[in-house]
Amino acid sequence: MNKKTTKISNFEDDLKKLQSILDDIESDKLTLEDSIQKYKEGMELSKKCQEALDEAKQVIKLLEDEK
């Protein structure tokens, strides 16, 4: 599996992880330090998700151009 396909295929898992992190932060049960760590993880996952979406858009554009 190439790198692009891997990013796109991991999108849903990463999105679920991101939602879990958001739920943890919103629960008010974390310490400030843990909240900051979760926020950092969330930002990294958010970046990965955006990259996967951008790559999916490129794939769709290529497919449309092949018509």
C-alpha cells in the first residue's frame, strides 16, 4: 500500500481518535498537564486528517480529469 493510500485509509481511525481526545478534554476530568498533552495529540491528528482530506481531493481531481 502506498503512502497516500495509507493516509486516506487511516482517516476514519484518526478521526475517531480525535473525537475521543475531544471528549476527554471536554469531560473536565483531566489535569491541566494532561489536557495540554491531549490538545497536542489532537492537533497532530487534526493535521493528519487534513492531509488525508487534501490527498483524497487530489485523487478525486485526477479521476475527474481522466474522464
